[in-house]
Amino acid sequence: MLMPKSVALLRIRYTLEAALARGFTTVRDCGGAEGFLKAEIRQGSLNGPRLITCGHAISQTGGHGDLRSGALPASAFDSCSCHFGQVGVVADGVPECYKAAREEFRRGADFIKIMGGGGVASPTDKISNKQFCDDEIKALVDVANSYHTYVTAHAYTAEAIQNCIKLGVKGIEHGNLLDERTAELMAELGCYLTPTLVTYKVMGSDQFSAFLGPENSRKNTEVLYKGIDAMKIAQKKKVKICFGSDLLGPLYGYQTQEFRIRGKVQTTQEILLSATVTPAEMNGLGDKLGQIKPGFIADLLMMKSNPLDDITILDEPESNILFVMKEGRIY
């Protein structure tokens, strides 16, 4: 069941403040956060990380961003750029894709997020689905290029990933079913991978077993155990890796567990780079964020001990972070 927008707005202050307290001074949102939140944070009305947003994620009808059940007829909603809750918008055909992408930029998006393949939580697709036709993806990339930014895509399978990156998509979210050839192509094209391993672990736990229905739980299990293998492949092939979590609603507080999970694959230095230098570069902010250097924005964490010695301390922010500094201000 979708959360009413009014409830989401009431909760957003807590969500933002909690993320900042966990040490995240910049957050990239891949579906749902609206432009006005960035302005309120900049103006100081809200305390939280600076936001890099895409507005609504763009999906084809029946794709990962279409949250209608199969029982609903198409006539139940306007089929053109139809919004579902706070996360997605549906667009079919080249003209609708152009319009949907331009609309997100009009409303303040920094980049475009598309659903390039099937997903875990969507009700009517399969993980194996490749979504959007080539001309639709090209149109979405064309609009992003005209705004001097990029498209990132939700995609699990090697087929879906290759389909997207060959057409100009620069980011892949999740990528759990990545293979070596696809990883090589990503590295060759300078694409970025954002694994979200903690999501499947949390959604597969007994505590949140009711979060997904039986069919979606099966899909979650399908990708859960492949995520670590995919990350090993990406690491081996020198794909640029960013830090991500993909946690919704009450699950968001578990985002720091991603540090602990990645310790099974990456060195502590590699994990820290994935949460600082690499995403700053991906978002065109590599000359001002992600490093402690003269001329860079003063975003710092003061820790009780060194995460280079033990990355898991970042999964215990309440007992290990002394303070968070964002833009020179201590929180």
C-alpha cells in the first residue's frame, strides 16, 4: 500500500535528520524526492544531507515503476505520464519519454532515473524482463545529455545492463546478475555501478517478512545471493563502484549495514572511496566534494576511531561518530 503524500511529508524531517546523523552529508535519491526539499535544506528550514535528485523514476507500462496490480484495467489511470505515489512515472513511446524526462528537469531533477529491467517489488514484471525499447532509452539519454547530466538505470540482469549502457546510460543501480563480459563493457564505457546489497538482506529477514508478498519474496531471494558475486566481478573488472542502499520507509535506518556487507568484498579504502570520491565524480561534483582538500566543501565526520582499521564502526554511528560537519557547520 502506498504511503499518502501527506504522511511522507510529515516523516521527511526525521528521515533527513537521521541520515545526516549517520554521517551522510550528501544523498542521491533515485525516485521520489522533490526539488523543493533541496531548496528547504539549502535555506536551512530542514536539517539534512544535500540532495541530488531525479524526481520520479521513469518506467514503461507494466515495468518496475508501474505499481498497479494486474487486476486494474489500463483505463483506471491516464496512460500518458501517469504518476504512481511518490516514486515513479509511466511513459510509453518516444514522445512520452521526451516529455517525462523534460518534466522531471523542469521540476528540478539533477539526473534521470529509468527502470531498465524487472524488479523485486513491482507486481507485474519478472526480474528477467528487459524494459523500454532502444528508441525510448535513446530519447531519455538525449534529454539528459541536453541538460549536461546523465541517466542511471535500475537493472539486474546482464542483458538489461548491456542494453542500457550501449545506448548511453551511465549508471546501473543494483546489477546483482552482472556477468564478466558486462562488467568489462561497463569499465570500458566508464559506467558506474551502485550495488544495494543491504536491501535484500533486510527485506529477506524475519522482521520484515511481511514487507513483500510471496511472489516478490521469491524474486528477492533470487537476487539476494547473487549480489556479492556481482560485486566481486565488478571489483575484478575495475568497474567504478558507488555506495547505495535502496531502502524505503522504515527500512531506511538500516543503510549503514551496507558498509559491513561490503567488507566481505572490498577493502576498507575501497568502501570509503565508493561512498565519497567515486559518487562525487559520478555526479559532476568531484572538484568540490568527497575529499579533504583546500577549496573543497567542508563535509567531515569526527570519529572515535579510524574506519580504515575497522569499517564496521560506520555501522554503529551512535557510538562512533562524535559529530558531523556539513559545509563547515557542526551537527
